[in-house]
Amino acid sequence: MAAPYLGDIPDNGATVHFMWATNTASGLSVTRSTDGSIEVWKDPAGENQATMAWGITDTEDIDGLTGVHGCALNTASAFYAATCNYTVVLRKATIDTHVVNAPLAHFSIENRAPVIENGASIQSTYTQVVANGASAQLNYNGIVANGASLGPILTDTSELQTDWVNGGRLDLLLDANGASIQTVHLKTTNLPADPADDSDIDAQLAANAATIQVNYLAIIANGATGEANNTAIAANGASIQLNYDGIAANGASIQENYDSLETDTMAELSALPAAAPKWKVALMALYMALRNASLRTASEYRMSNDVGTVILEKDLSDDGTTFTASKLRIP
């Protein structure tokens, strides 16, 4: 049986307690005929491996129970440090006439990622996804409202284009006034001489004719300007139509994205999530932990998928003072 994991403890010099047992080959409880020694190995099998055999309290047959022993480790020593792993080892004990060497337990000091912080990160990701979805809906509603406001603008622009084209209402008014002014000009040149004051009538007619001619030329020039304005309005109207079509297309795209958030589903996890997963994976892990069947004992937690197959598990321990949990892993 594997040595139990005592958890990832804080680097605060606390005393670590655990219990272990000695048994015969048939499973009966038996005390040690030779106690041997209990050692603590630091970073076993690593470059920094070190061993300590002091600061350890070994209580044999605790409270008079044969074969049940207690062990206490004082972690106030500099030998115990953060980001390190430790294994408690029994060396050369005689149990049921046999010499036994065995690992009894293992633990770490501030060398594991906290599960609670990962849960908080998943919750934060989920909250952000919901907020972004609501923001997308608001943007879509705004675009639809603005699209409705563009309708009257397009209608007015179309009327201007109709009025300014050759043969339109404004063009016909200019043409009609120009012909009338020309008629007046012709008639004034044919008026008979004033019997009372011939020179005065001639002077007035000449002055009026000159003014009418200036006005006529100004109207012709304004007509050309109006035609140029009509061309510019037509170009601007086409540009407004393109902008309106673009807004309508973007509104449809936003609606599709919003509909996707409403209807798309996510598959259940089938593997251990990465330390920095995509938001869908992180959200599904939290959802499965809340929805699906699970098993929790004093030493283990198991999480199942929808059909009841265990897909993830972790070790648990509680010595009455400290509850610890290992990282999730594949069974």
C-alpha cells in the first residue's frame, strides 16, 4: 500500500502528526521486535536529497494499541523549507521476524497550487463571459435602433435627388423662370417711345434690361451650381446607403454570435484540464463538479461524468486540525 500523502502544509514551523501500523503476513497487529529508526528524506531521489533523523517523536503501540504507532515531526528546523517535498522512512525495523524498510508517509511545504484559488478563477471567467454576452446584446439593440433612424434620412436624400435631376421640380422651376425673364426682356426692347419724356423711358428701360440680364445670368449660373450640388448629394446618398448596409450586416453578425452563446453546448471533460485552460474547459470542470455524481471519503474525492464513470480524483486528509487536498489527477 502506498504511503499516504499528508498534504501541502504551510511554512510556519508546525508539528506534523500521523499514525502507522505494523502487521504480520496474515494481517494481525504486532509490535516491532526491533524498533529500527525513522528518518525524514528531503526531495527524495533529487539533486538536493538530504536526510534528517532528529526532531522526530516515535510513539510505539500508542495508547496501548499493539501495532498502532504515532509519529510527530517538528518542522521548526531549517531542514524544513517551502517548495520542498519530504518522505518519512522506516529503516531496519524487525516486524514478524522480518527486517523491514518502508516509506511511512510523505508531504510537501507550500509546493502545490491552491485548489480554492483555481475555483475562484473559474468563477471569475464565468462571470466575465456572462457580462460580455450582455454587452453584445446591448450593442446589437443599439445598432438595430440606429438602423431605424437611417430610414427617414434615406427617404429625404432620395427626394432631393429626384428634385435636382434634369426635368425635376427644381430644374423645371428654373427653366420656367428663365423663359419668362427672357420674354420680358424682349418685350421691353419693343416698347414705343414715351411721348412725355422719351429720354427718361429709354434710360429706365435700358437700366432695367441690364439688371434683368444680370439676374438671368445669375439664375443660369445658380442652375449649374444646383446641378453640381445634386451630383454631390447623389454621391453622398450612395455613401450613406453603403454605411447603412454595413451596419445591417454587422448587426446580423452580432446576432449570430449572440445566438451561438445561447444555443451552443460544451462537451464533458475526458482528460485532466491544463493549469491554464481555455474558459470553456474551466467552466465545464466547475459545472461537472456541481452537477455530476461524486464520491468523497476521509481519504479520497472522485468526480464522475454524466454516465457515472470516474474521470478525476484527488487525495484528502484531515488530522482533526488541518484539512488538505491534493491536485486533481486521472484515476
